[in-house]
Amino acid sequence: MKKIVSEFTEELAANGGSSVTSCFQCGTCTLKCPSAKMMTPLRPGNIMRASQLGLKDEAICDALWQCTTCYTCVEWCPCNVQVVDVITALRNMVVANGDMYENHKKVAQSLIKNGHTVENNDKIRALRKNLGLPENPETVMDDKAAKADFDKVIKLTKFAKLVD
């Protein structure tokens, strides 16, 4: 038996996914989705429908993370439904609930620590050198004003606590 959460659609709208109610299930978003074409589990239309019906457990699924936010679905939607906003809102709800993939946490922690999502290492430094690039790329950490702004955003959004 599928569990219906009656206030789920309202919660989603409050988190930035309000256009979900405009979707009339034509299927264009799924048909045009590059991730869906690559045989990933992502089916934007299914996520939209589950969200409309209050099927929270079906809407909040692993497939959310297959969306590349390319906006192809939005470009083709005949009702101008902001599908990417809905998926982003669902992702944000997942993270706010404390449910985050370990790999996503590691990437976020690297961003906070190093100013990059990928840590620099000897192999990357050698590749950069061979390409004629500085071995250590500049980051937000190298500019005092940018670092102060970065730290302020991290603090105000409580981002570090989310990825702890």
C-alpha cells in the first residue's frame, strides 16, 4: 500500500517546487531527458506525478540525483513547469532531513576545506604541469575577500553542519 502524505505537495511548493501542480503528465520531460535516455532510473514525469499525489516515498528517490540540471525538460515543457526547480526542491528537502549520500558529503567537505570539490594531489599537479597550467589552481581560499564571503555563506546557510 502506498502511503499518501497529504501536505507533501504544499511542503514541496514552500521549498521551491510550486510549479509541480501545473504538470498535466504529457511525458515530454521524460521523453526529452538526456539522463532518462541514458537508461538511468530518472523519469521526471514519474517524480512529478508522485509529488502531485503526495506519494513522498516515491517522489524522494535515488533517481533525483541522476538529474544533471540541464533544463532540457523545462525548455520542452508545454506548460512551462519548472521541473528542475521541483527536483532541486526535493533534493534540498532530502538534505535538510539529514539524508545525504556519503560521496556527496565528501565532495562538500572538500569544497569547504580546499575551495575545490576535487582535492589536488600529485597526479593532478603533474597533469596540470604537463598542460602548462599552474600546479595548484587558484581557489576562493587564495583571495582574502572571497574567502570571507565564502565563509559567511557557509555560516549563514549552515552548510558545514549539513555535511558533517
